Amino acid sequence: MKHLTLLQVNDLHGYLAPHAEMFALGHDADLRSGGGLGRVATLFRAVRDDRAGQVIALDNGDTFHGTMAAVHTRGEAVIAPMRALGLDGMTAHWEFAYGLPRVGEIAERLTYPILAANYHHRGSSLALPPFTVVDRGGLRVGVIGLAAILAPHHLPRDQRSGLEVTIGDDELRTLIPTLRREQRVDVIVVLSHLGFPQDCKLASAVPGIDVLLSGHTHNRLDAPVVIGDTLIMQSGAHGSFVGRLDLTVAGDGIAEWAHALVPVDDSLEPDAEMTALVDEALGAFADARATVVGETTCTLHRYSMVESTMDNLLLDATATAAGTGVALSNGWRYGAPIAPGPLTEWDLWNIVPANPPVSVVTLTGLQLRTLLENNIEATFACDPWQQRGGYLKRCRGVEVLVKLENPAGHRIQEMTVEGARVGDAESIDVAFLGEQAVPADAGSHRRSADITAVEALTRYVRDQRTVTPALRGNIAIV
């Protein structure tokens, strides 16, 4: 018998320092300090000391994008701290928003590979290494990466046509026996950013996966899901949890396992060297972190599929800047909670770090309904491999009743706009943030509001001084 410990961080989204965290989802009764790479480093060191020579640490991606510091430096602020964690590999998603050349530059600066067996240059080679083999604890471990299938949508337009992305199931069916036979690996680990529902289907469709480390959907799994002979684990987001999986490996596979979803909170003393690296990375943003714009009386968060206080604030600011009653935003998952109290420039940037422009489009009633129906299907498609969303599209001024069990295109039972029913041909001016909110082929008379999302947020919070973006209940599952 041989022993191996896997450590997982997924969906860090650039959160290098401690932040407010809701350790009990659904309410803020357990809102306290969470995350911070200084604490993660302390946890990693303790496990490595306990299981000397037997630890593999992996990152599921969505790492170098998601905060003001990460996006303003195109991932640069995150590189040195992540190098210091001593990881063995990662895969990717929002990293591709910086473009393929920048992903390559980041990869060259790391001490571990960015893996994607499912990313191909059209008609030719792989865009990134498909796998790595790690020798640890007397075992050879094959780690295969599957990057997010949504990433091409984040690429600059001139780079999208040259990249082919697949789910990766066919690639796995080839790579797994090849690694077993040619690389003599004892354990197969798939490092995936497809999402938890997709990974469950993947495990049932592809034999030979011992462990599937899942990312993208921010699930906090208290125990692995077992499908066939595959263990699936996912460990929250924003660095607030580390997943630990201790394996006992026999000649014919995994004989025993033990799992822990470890909270990264103030019970962990931050590692001094990592803290220094984080402080250096965030030094250029000291003014933004100290400049108070206003205050919030409630916790701002995105931990809800249907609507959230954080996005209600963003929608209010968007609609006010555009002079409309209706606003739409994408259902982003990333963005750690912000506690009641002062709101700083740093906080506002972290709500919408990509800072898309505020625009206005004219939609008919039918176009708006179709847009929302398509979004519901992308979020809740019965076939996980057809799911293409984060949370439901965020709405202001639109009220819908939804029956999720209905077929695609027939889930909205009732829709009103600012309290009134609208006809299919009736025109509605809608403020929105980028193509993720309203695709380029939807509506007519697109025009700019001459303001960005962060500028709109800053102006709105300054004008209001105190904000209370309570949940509205305007999208109801019936």
C-alpha cells in the first residue's frame, strides 16, 4: 500500500488577501474573515509536513482574473504568490480573457504547467500541454487538464476563430490508457474546469478516472461524490476553502480514502513569506483599498442562483446611469462577499473587475422573453454538457414566474416589465453590461451610455451615500 494526498484550490479569482466570507450559504449569520493566500500557504505547509513527500497540490483555474489587482495587471499581481504555493499544475478559464499570448506568458512564469487536453488550434496542435506526470510517494500520478468550454467567449474577437474547444471526453478516452501504458502511471487525476454537473456526467461517460478535481461552479462539497470508481471533489471559491483528499493506493487502484473540506479562516496563522508577497502585489492598490465611496447596510454577495444583493446594487447603478427603468447583467459567480459598512473603490472594482461599458438596447417584449428563456436553458439544461451559464441573468424592472421543469423555451409562465404586461411587439429600452448580458445579435438601436460599469457604481454609491440593495423577489420559481 502507498499513500497520496491531493490538495485542491479552485476558483480563487484573484483574491490574494483575506476577505469577508459567508461560511453558511444562504444567509450572513456566519459572516467572518475568510481566504487569503497567507493562510492557504500555512495550511499547505502543515499538510506537507504531515505527509512528507506524498502531497500533490493542484489548482482548477479561474485564478488570475477576478479582482481589481488581477485584472489591472493582467494577472501579474497573482503570479508570484501562486508560484510560492508550490503547485503541481492547473487548468484555466477566465485567464483567457487576457488573450492566448498572455496565457502563454503567464505559463512561462509559473513553476507548474497550465493544462488543457481539450483546447486545439484549429486543424493543428494543442494550445496547451494536455497532461503532466508527477512522481510522489512512490506513485506515478497522471494529471490531465480540461479547461472551461466557455473560455473562447472571453478571448479577444480576433483570437476566437482559431481555437477549437471540446468537452474532453474523447481526449480522455485516448489519454487515460496511453498514460497507463506508456507512462506507467498508478493514479489518474482529471483537473477540470467544466463544472460540477458536467464532471458528474464525464465520470459516468469515461472509465478509468480515479479522482476528478472539479471547478467552475463554486460547489462546497463536504464529501466527494462517487460515480463508479471515480471520486469527485470541489472546494468552494475565493480561497475560502482547501480540499484535502488522502488516498491509500493498492496495485488495483484506490483502496481507501478520507476527505476534508478545510475552511481557510482566522484559525490559521498567515505564513509570513506569503503575506509579504501578497502585500507587495497589492501595494499599488493601497489608495483604492483605503478610499471610502459610501456604505452598505447589508451584506453584498452573489451566493444565490436567482438574484443577489451585489448584483441588485450593480443593476441600480447601471439603470440610473443609462436613464432606464430596466437593466440586465450577466449572472457572474465570482466576487467574494462585502460586509455591511464602508464601501471602498477596491470593493466596487471587485464587483465588476472586467468593467464593461454601460449600453442601452431596444428590445421587443418577445425578444426580452426569448433572451430570458435562452438564459434559463443555458443555466438549467437537463443535459449538463449543454449548460453554458453561471447564475440566472440578473434583472431590474423585469418580473418573471418560472417553471424549471418545463421544456426549453416554455419555462416563463408570466413576465411583466415595471409591473405591467408587455406585448410581443412592444419596445423596451434596456440598459446592459456587455455581450454576456445582451448578445450582439439581440435588439436594435444599440447605443453607449458613455460610462463604464465601475464609473456608474462609483457615481451611484457616492450620490446615495448609503445603499441597501435588498432582494426584490422579481424572479420566482413556481
